[in-house]
Amino acid sequence: MRYVIVGFGVAGIAAIEAIRSVDKENEIVLVGDDPNGFYSRPGLAYFLTGELHDKALYPRTANDFKRLRFNTIRGRVTRIVREKQELEIEGKPPLMYDRLLLAVGAQAMPLEVPGANLDGVLKLDHLEDAKKILKYARRGKTAVVVGGGITALELVEGFVARGVKVHYLLRGDRYWSNVLDEQESRIVEHRLEEEDVALHYHAEVTEVIGRNGRVHGIRLLDGKVLKCDLVAYAIGIRARTELAKQSGLAIDRGILVNEYLQTNDPIIFAAGDVAQAYDPLTKRSILDSLWGPARQQGYTAGLNMAGKKTAYIKSAPFNVTRLAGLTTTIIGTVGRGKDDDLVGIARGDSETWRHLPEAIVAQTGFEVNRLRLLVGEKKLLGAIVMGDQKLSFPLEKIVSGNVDISPIREKLLAPNARVGDIVADFWSNYQTTAVKK
């Protein structure tokens, strides 16, 4: 038996861990073409700002990998030959598989305007991109950043930390409007303005203007020209479905898999950003680009590959991020269901965030300490915690555990309710009751 995993990301590594928890003997081969191997994608934001050295991006040691006993082939897979159960790898002999996992991730959607290929147009897809951004930031004076989600903000903050003047273009009338509410967007925008970031609303690039092959400025939809040395974009990501499509696997926006992470070929699995995973609870197939679900999907796929049948039950999306220097936790469903700021799905995002069921909003806080809850009939459907994070853990447990919040529902919805205190008291009582049981 030979397990083959394509992709150096967290889903692939988690799959190896799962396989080894069941099967100690059979061969595992990891194939990938990222020269940097496995590193923390969420850590790139802190690498850009200088808070993390590149060595700190590697959460595993050589000894960790040695214990998992797998072989690595560095190369680009060009074709899956399903009838022979083989992979064709550029410059390498064919590789036979008995079980195959596609964990090839997603890639940044391109900026498709004239001049997008000029020297100084940048994206943040992987570690090599981050290194390139830092190199260019050393000689750049002014950058334009395009995009509406977490990655675009990482670019903004990276440039600010390196002393580059930033123009930030927003397609709509506020930041990340399909996930944040207006007050949350304004908090982020205000903090950016305090860092001397110039915000441009309803702004779209129609052309990157060049001089001698390098970026010299951009032209906006309204005809206005902004001078700049650098243009960085994060306008969404697209699952890398080319291999799956070429081999006749079922795809939609990602590779379609069942609750066991199997494709329509039962010995081929998919996990992570590339997988459009079926959720038996909502009966929908959704895309996630969060680290946690990618790891969970990879681990579940590995168990199934090794013969331990395990359904992937999607937990409530949970992401701790930093928005304009403000620690922000996003749990469950919080958005408005519309997709006007992002094309497709962005890195560090979940479609569940935007799938808004019937819910009433309870909110509290001001400026940098803010709590918003989405209250259903009997349970909390989602929460955003900005600033003080004391309630993040309890809220994640309440949302993911579908805890009955009927006893406090009316209190939460009362005018001027101290929502944070109500949640804290409820959690304390809930824990006490659970221990007694």
C-alpha cells in the first residue's frame, strides 16, 4: 500500500499524521513544488510587519517529520492517470498510488487590468511572495493596495510597518462589508487613517501605469491617477482544480468531496482550500480558506485513506486575526450574505460566515472593545469579538456546541443590555452545571 499526498500545506501534513495514527508500516510519499516546504501561512502577516523571523514560520522540526516516516518528492505534478493509478511529475518517473490525496490549496486570483505584469505589481500567495514584497518595500515609497478582506489588510499593514506610504482602494463604501457590520468596518478604517493610510472608497483600478517597465501609478475607474511605485492586490483566491479537472474528477468551484473527503473516484481524496466539502448538517458543499478547517479536513481524509471511516463534521468557523492591529475573533455566521467586496473567497475566510440565517443582532462595545452576537431562536449563530478577547473561548464553545441560550435570550436583546456581562455570567453558570452533571 502506498499513500501519496500532493501539497506541502497543513492539510497534507495533517493527513500524514492521521495515516500514521492508524497505519505504522505502509509507505507515504509527499509531493509538492513549493521550495519552502511546510510553513505557517497565517504567520506571513507577522513576517511582513517584522514581528516574526522567517525561521519562526516553521512549526515543525526535522525530527517531527522523521517520526512520521514519509518520503518527499519535490516536483510539479502534471497529470493524474487514474486508469493506471499513477502521477506524472515534471522531470521525474511516474509515481504509483493506492490512495491519493489532493491538498494543493488555492492561488490568488490575478489582477486583470492593463499593466498588471509590470515590475512592482505584487501579491501575497506564499512565502516567496512575502520575501519579494519585503525586497520591493525597501526601495518603494508609495504603494497602492487593492482588495477587500484579511489578506489585503495584511499587505497594508506590512507596507505601513516598513515605512511605505499606502493608498488602500475599497470597491464598496466600507471595509469587508460582507463580514463586518458598519461600526466594525469604521473602527478598522479609523485605525488605518491613524497610521496615515489613505482610504479610497468606490475605487477600482482600470490600469497600472508604467514607466521603463516599472510601476509608476494607477488609473481609477473615475479617471483619477494615483502615483505609486508598488501595487499589491488580494482580490480573492481560486482553488487549484486543474489537476482534478484534467483527470475527470467532479469539480464546482473546488474539488467536490463527500463527508469522507472522497472525490467521485473513491481512492482519491481532497482536503484544504482546494476541497469543496459536503457538510451533512447544512447539506451544502462549501469552501473554506481557514487554517483550522484545512487541518481538520486533512486529518479526516488521512483517517479515511487508512481505512478508518470518519465523517468530516464541519465545526463552527473560528478565526483569530488582526484587523488594523486590533485582535479580532470571528466565530460562526456573522456576515450579510452578499459578496460585493470580494470576488470568490479570500484567504482566511469561510463561506459559512456569510450564510446568514434568521438572526437578531445583539451588540455592545465602543471603539476598540466590541462584541457582536447573532442570536437565533435557541442558540448563538455567530459572534465577532474585537479588542478584549476574554469572551472568545466561551463564545466559541457556546456557538460550536449549539448550547441552548434560551435562559438569557431576552436579556441579550434588551435595550442597552450589557451583553458581555450576560455572556460571562451564563458561561460561568453553564460550566458549573456541566461539572455537577
